[in-house]
Amino acid sequence: VRGCCPLKQALHQEKDTTLIFEARFESGNLQKVVKVNEFEYQLTLRNDLYTSRHTQWYYFQVSNTQAGMPYRFTIVNFTKRNSLYRRGLRPLLYSEADAKKYQLGWRRTGNEIKYYKNNAGQDGRQYFSLTWTFQFPHDQDTCYFAHCYPYTYSNLQEYLVAISNDPVKSKFCKIHILCHSLAGNTVYVLTITNPPKSGEDTERKAVILTARVHPGETNSSWITKGFLDYILGNSSKAQLLRDNFVFKVVPMLNPDGVIVGNHRCSLTGQDLNRKYRSKMKKFYPSIWYTRNMIKRVMEERDVFLYCDIHGHNRKQNVFMYGCERKQRAKAPHMYPRVFPLLLSKSCPDMFSFPDCSFRVQKSKKGTGRVVMWKMGINNSYTLEAS
């Protein structure tokens, strides 16, 4: 990956039309680029740190562009057999020139998109390629490409600062430090509820939301932001929800992985969504403190719902995974299918009930959804969004 300023100057002086790639910024991911010919480049993504796997998330910068030329990029080391790129998904492009001139942000781009098995596997593993053609909108522009709309740790911090500085929202949204990550980054927890009125019964049930345990699933952060925008708003429904529930929100469980541009793992190469049964506070602090926070909440009040928000790279629609015993409880409100069914009725164009699953697989026993269910939260879910 190339991209130092002296190199940029040298390229311009020699009128070299080679594109300059850079990914050494927050959440960036790109390991190597090979120039195949004047307008074709072969790209290799970086594995999650301290693993030999998990290539899906990409986010990189390209400069020294030529407008209107037929470029082709091919990423050669995906490991998933199936992909939404086979079902219409397109890469994202951001142009600094368009942003400055037209206030235009991220947009989908690419033609002749293909996702296919390749012959790059020299280590006995099978790899897949994503290839697409496109044209840059401007000469000498700086552009960015990404798998999904980026949402960085810095974005989250800016959002939380805006809430804390808001004289209205800060009255019913309290931001606290849950813990610090292995790299010393703050993991935040938000408590959202209206102050009780005098003489009011304050026995409010809790709703617990967590997100971004997998760094490359940026859509989970955007869904969480959408929820927070709504619940912190001044609509009558938002106020009614704040009057009746206490919301606990952990918006970014894995800030280290987000910052370094991992797709699935923590800074130590571990999938944190398999560690909810672990007692190793030192190695998985955000998971340990989240589980203990939920235990404390359960001692104080009933927990109506727990939901861990994710993004899915192979399935379309928004859907849920729940937990269901082979012999269901008799009380109707105990059925785990009710809440997802209500969502599908409320948002039939977005939420797909047929895509939901309620099996508890052995491989998922360490996930937040299953562990919280076994702790006694009947409405315990994973929300997936494509």
C-alpha cells in the first residue's frame, strides 16, 4: 500500500498515472495492491490482526485519479463462498471533490460486478474474488472505497459529545464509562429514561441494546444511531417509551477492532460474541462488564428485552435470531416469536419474519443472545441487517 506525501509529489512530477492507495487511517483495511495494467489493479485485504482469517471489511483511499477512464479493481482474498455481491450489492465510493462541490456523500458504484471462486489459494484454502469496473468522477481527486458505510469510533465519540452538550437530551440520557478496552479505549453505556414525576410509580422494565461486537458490521452502528435518534427525540411515542422503560445501550462493544479495521475480531484475534460465558475479565473486558451490568439490572428490575445488533453479509433483509425451548412456555408473552412477528407487521417492507430463526445451536452457546436467555431474559435476540 503506497501513500506518503513525497511519493505523491514524485508521481505528479513524472506525470505517472499510477493510482496511490492508502489505508493507514482509522478503520482502514487494505494490505497490498498490484498494478496489472494501466487501469487494472489487484487488491489484497488484511486479515483480522493475529488471525489468518476474516477478510470481508475493506476501506481504503485512492488518489492521483483520472476522470472517465475505465478502471477495474479486483479484491482476491475473500473467504466466504456466498456473498450479497452476487445479489446486487455494489461497493461504496466517496469523492472528496463531490463532497466539497455538491455536498455529495457515499454512493454505490461499480459495473460488471462479479463474485467468483479463484485459484489464489496456495495454503490449501479456497479464496474468492470480487471484481468491478468504474470511472472516477474527477481528475486528481481523492476518493474512498468501502464495503459498507463507515462508522468509526471517532464518529461515535462525536455523537455522544453532541448528546452530552444538548441541554434537553442530557436530562434523560446519561452517558457513563462501562469499562476500558485492552487498548485503553472507553466503552460507553447509555442510560435513557425520563425522570420520574412526583408520586409516580417508578417500576419501569428495562430494554438492553448492544452493538458493534463485530467491527466490520458497520450497519449495526447505523441502526443503533437510528434508534438513539428516535428514542432521544421529542415525539409523543419516544416520550411514552422513556416514561415506561429504562433503556441501557452499549453502542460499541469492540472499539479496538473498529479502530484497526478488523472485520470480526478483537485486538487479540478473538470473536467477542463467543465469549459471554468467559470469566476472563482481563482479556474480554467489554463482554465481562456488559454481562455484569445486565446482571445488576436484572436484580433491580424486570428486563423486557435484550437485543444485540449485527450486520449480515450473505442474507438479505432485516431479521432476528431468537431462543426457543423445544417445549414452549405456556404464557403467550413468553413466546420468543411474538416480538419479531410484531416487527414484521409494523415494518413489512423492511423486516422479514420468514428469515428469522429460533434454534439454539451448539456453536452459538457463547453468544450474547443465548447467554442472556439462559440468565433469564426470555426476549433475547440478535438483530441482523443486510
